[in-house]
Amino acid sequence: MKIADIVGGLVGILIGLYAIWEGTKMPTDVVMKIGPSFFPNFLAGFLILFSVVLVINAVRGKSKGTVEPMRLADKGVQRGLITLAASLVFCVILEPVGFIPSSIAFLAFMMVVMGKRKPIPILIAPPLITVSVWLVFEKILNLSMPAGLLADML
Amino acid sequence: MEFNWGLMFSSYAAVFTPGILFMICVGTTAGIVIGALPGLTATMGVALLVPLTFGRPPLESLSMLMGIYCGAMYGGAISAILIRTPGTPAAAATVMEGYPMAKRGEAGRAMAMALFASFFGGVVGAVIMTFASPFISSIALEFGPVEYFALAIFGLSVIISISGRSLIKGMMAGFFGLLISAIGFDPISGFPRFTFGMVEMMEGPPFIPTLIGLFAVSEVFNEVQKSGVTQQVKAKLDQYLPSWQDIKYCFRELCRSSIIGTVIGAIPGAGGDIAAFISYGEAKRASKNPERYGHGEIEGLAASECANNSCSGGAMIPLLSLGVPGDAVTAVLLGAFVIQGLQPGPMLYKEHIDIVYQIFASMMLAQFAMQFIGMAGIQLFARVIMVDRAILTPAIFVLSVVGAFAMRSNIFDVYTTLAFGILGYVMTRYDYPLSPILLALILGPMAEANLRRAMVISGGDPSILVSRPIAIGLMVLAVISLILSIRGHQKVEARMAEMEAQFEKAVAD
């Protein structure tokens, strides 16, 4: 956890410094004495303070807890990274391709990633889930989902 | 504000219609299912299902959400008893007595008591909520910007108590959340802050997509890394209600735990898990047979389940009367209220008093729905635990994306959900708690806007902040809460660690 805490603390310090730097570009208020930058500067100051404490604690070996290291050879980590990539692709293609095709493809792909090998569940579950969700949101709740490639059919 | 009995009866009449009862039952069933699935918390359940209420009338939506909340709090007990895995963090104490009971062939008895204790606690919590909220809101009606600022500071002072293991990381998460809440137009001058020039960021990160990301998508990333072995349930469930002897034996604990749970729930920041552990600890301390605890003592099971359900009524008190959420689930509920055009707090009592009483009524009816649905579906809910994770986990992601998109039909909200999902996963992995972010997102704008308004009134003189007695009282409470939280943090942590060690031992046995 030591290195993770040092990295976390440094990220906190950077975020705080960025907020203060952005604050310098905000106008000051002559009437109220405090302008738009007052609150963010105040918060950023405290974020930096606690981040520094975290880093100091970590350097002094006072970090709490343990964290399992991430190894690329680990199946779980591989699944996590594949899921991240698949989620990104799903979000990007959602509007141009449409909810129904992209959701079916995503669900089927993820079932395989998560260890499903039998073809029947992979063929049945994704369309069933997708169409159920689509019916509930589009037809019952009247909330529009991206139609994409199926715009003429739906 | 006096309690309005006439409005109470008319609210029950409004809720007691087939349409609303149906929504309560749908919500309760969904809540029990989500609560029963290990890894899916009540917070996640409400966040995930809030989009289902978009476009529905407020009463329908809120009734359903009350059902989800109550159902999910009970649902956690099912997997805790049957497969020694608490469905929600609030059910962790239930495992210690519930699973040993199931192991010696008393799963039906344990399930029946868990359901009844949840119902009992839920009813007591709902009754206290019904009578306490109007009283507190009547005081809050006098609030101006100074008092609201002090209230927000008091609310934020509890971040320490929800900081998990590391106080420093909890504070960092809180201040980070407050900085996120500063994104968008400045509340007084309208100057855009930290928007990176994006129009979508002008109003700050959208609340529902943000919390769906933090609580649902982050859990998906966490879940896919685990090996997908689904446990089988072999227990015989042949009892729907606890025996009269069991009720008599546990009655004292049921009463005590329901009060403890409601009071803990009403403290902003303290949730069902803390309520359950403290009630369980108190039950053990007061028991004539403490040596039976950890080996399937029904009294301990009743205490834990009763407390975590009564907590939901308690947590609604600050939400409805002050607009400050009592726990993470009520923070999500606050977002759902806002979507319906309702701002919880004293003004809700002034402008939508009918809705407030209808919420009281639906919360109460949700308890009865939970009891009946829990009994009727006991066999079905026990099977829910065995749902294939390879199908469920990706389906949760799809639902999260749909929920994020549905509110404004804006793809930016989907990216927000994904970004906060990744952030939530990283933070959880490295022990940064997520609840302080949620609290900060709600209380940050409230603190800043009222501070700035107070400054406008005083012409920039900060002494206005200590010019009103209620504000001074709240500030003093905030300071006391901070000191007690810091001093109590280690004590509670030590006690929770002790309980967890017992839990681990029970699991190992």
C-alpha cells in the first residue's frame, strides 16, 4: 500500500494545485470579498494538506492495509482490462450503431470473457436482456434509446 | 408544525390504490432481489433503478423507491443466511448467527426471523420517521442562508464517521468530492469553473450518471475480476413466520434494536452496517447467554436485521426534514427527489406537504409488502443467489449505461458514468471510501451557495456566520461531531475489526 499511498497523495496534491491555478483565472468579487475562486481554493488547500499527510505517513511506513498487486498474467486482471476496453467500445458505438445491436454484441462478448462457452445461453440471453430493457425504457417509460442502424425499423 | 392526522389518512388512501401498491410491490421485489445478490448494495440498487422512475408521477416513483430501499435492506439477509455471504454490508452481522443456524438445519427458522425482524424494525423506523420529521422541519422552516450553511457544515462533519479504515483517505475523498461539486456555474456570479470549455459541464457533473458510475459500474469492474463460481443453495426453507416462542424470546432485542437502528440511521453518515453491528454488540452484551453468540443465536440475528431495517426510517428523517441525507442510499434518493422536481428539506413541507405524508404512507406500506412478498417468494429469492454472474454482471453494465443515457438522452452522461465507474473502482481498490464523495456532491453546493448568499447579505462581513443562535448551535454540533468522530473513529474501528474477526471465524468454521 505504501507506493499506492504515495501515488494517491501526489495525485491529490496535483488536483489541488490545478484547482488553485484555475482559481487565479477567476474574477474577484469586490462586494462580497469572496469570489468564485474562494470555495475551490479553500477545498484545494485542504485536499493538498491531507494528501501531504498521506504521503508523509506512507514514507514513514504508516500506511494501513494491503493491496494485491496487479499482474498482467492474472486472469482476473486480464478480464478487467478486456471489460474496460469493451465498455469503452460499447459507449462509443452506442449512438451510431444503436442500443439493440451494440448491447447484444457487448453482452455476448462479455459472457464469453466471463467464461461462458455453451452457445445456447450466449445466443439466447443477450437478445432477451436487450429487448426486455429496450421494451421497458422505450415502450413503457417512453424514454428514447439510440436507434442507430435500426432507426428505420423501430 | 403540528402532525396532520387528516392528511395522514388521506395519504394512506392515496397510496392504497392498485397502481401505487403495484409500484411498491415491484420496488420491494426488485429491492429484495438486488439485496440478496452478494456485491449489489442497496445504494447500487436504488441508483440502478432510479432511471425506471423517469417520467412517472412523483407518488408512483417515490413509492417504488421506498420499496426498493426497504426490500434491499432485508434482501441482504438471504445470502447472509444461506451462503454465508452478506448481500449488503448491512447484513454482515447477520452472517454470524444466520449461517450457523442454516448449517444446523434451521435455515427456515433463520429466514423467517430475519424477515420478521426486518419488518418489525422497518415499521418502528417508519413510525418514528412519521412523527419526528414534521417536528424537525418546523424548526428548519426558520432557516436562512446562515443556518443552511451551518447545516451543510454539520452534515459534512460526519465525513469522518464514513471514512472507512483510513481517516486521511476519507477526508481526501470528501474534499475531492467537494471540488467536483464546484464544477460548473458559480452559484452567485454564474462564472463557469473547471468546465474545460465543455457546455455539458456548465451545470456540473450530472448527479444520477455520476452515482451510477461510482456505485454500479465500479462494482462491475470489481466483479469481472473474481472467478465466477456460483454457490448452490441446499437449505430446506419450510417456515414463513417465526414461532411465537421465538418472537417472545427476541422481543426485547427487537424493541431495543429498532430504536438503536432508527437513532443511528438519523445521524447523517451512519448507515445500516454500523446500526447492525452496534445493535448486535449491544444484544450480545445484554444477553443472558452471550456464549451462544457466534453459534447460531436467533436473538443476535433478530437484533442485526431489525436494526438495519429500522435504520432506513431513521435515515429518511434528516433527508425529508433538513434535506441532508442520513446515509448513502438516502443520498441517492435525494437525487431521485430532485428529478421529480422536489427538493427535500423544510420547503418540501411547505410546498408539497401532501407528498411528504404520502412518502410516510408508502414507507409504511413497503414494510408490509416486504413481509408478504418475502414470505411468498422465499423459495424464489433463495434461488436468485444462484443467478449466473457471467450474465448478471454485463447486464448490470448495460442497465447502468441505459440509466445514464435515459435521463437527458445525452451520450455525455454515458461517458460521465464510465469515467466515474473507473474512478470508483480505482478508489475502492486503494481503500478510498466512496460515500464521502456522494455526501460532498450534495452538501458542497448547499454550503457554498448559502455561504455566498450570507456574504451578499452582510456585504462581505464573515461575522454574519455566527450571528444567529441556530447557526451557532449547528456549528458547535459540527465541532463536537468532528471531535467525537475523530476520537470515536478508532474505537468504532477496533470494535468493527473485532466483529469482523468473529465474522471471519464464523465463516472459517
